[in-house]
Amino acid sequence: MTGGLILGWWAYEFHPSNRQLWMVPFGLVLFATPLIVWLSLLISDICNSNNGVAQIRPNQLVPSSDDSIPDPER
């Protein structure tokens, strides 16, 4: 929203004279950053979804039935 306000202010106040041109790339960066972050999070979530199925990774330990009772002598 801030980027859009900066671009709008520049267009209204400075565009006819082409002054304060630093405001254009600054406003575009501020305007586009939230969109890029949102898209990257959305794509990451889609790529990492497992459709509700639990997956066990090899580095996760799964306790066996023998380990359910603690052995005080161990």
C-alpha cells in the first residue's frame, strides 16, 4: 500500500517535470514486494502439501512395541 501511495504522489506532484525520479523504483519495490512474498508462500505451500497423509521421514525415529515399557536396568 505504501508503494502505491508513493507512486501516486509522484505521478500527481512530480511527473510533469520528471523530478524526484528516485521515487519510481522505490515505490515499485514497495508495491511489488508483498505480492512476491505472497506468491512464494502460496507456491511453497502447494509444493509441500501432502494431501492430509502423514509422511514419516527416514530421520524420524519410530518407537517399536518393545520400547513401550521402560527398562530400569538400561
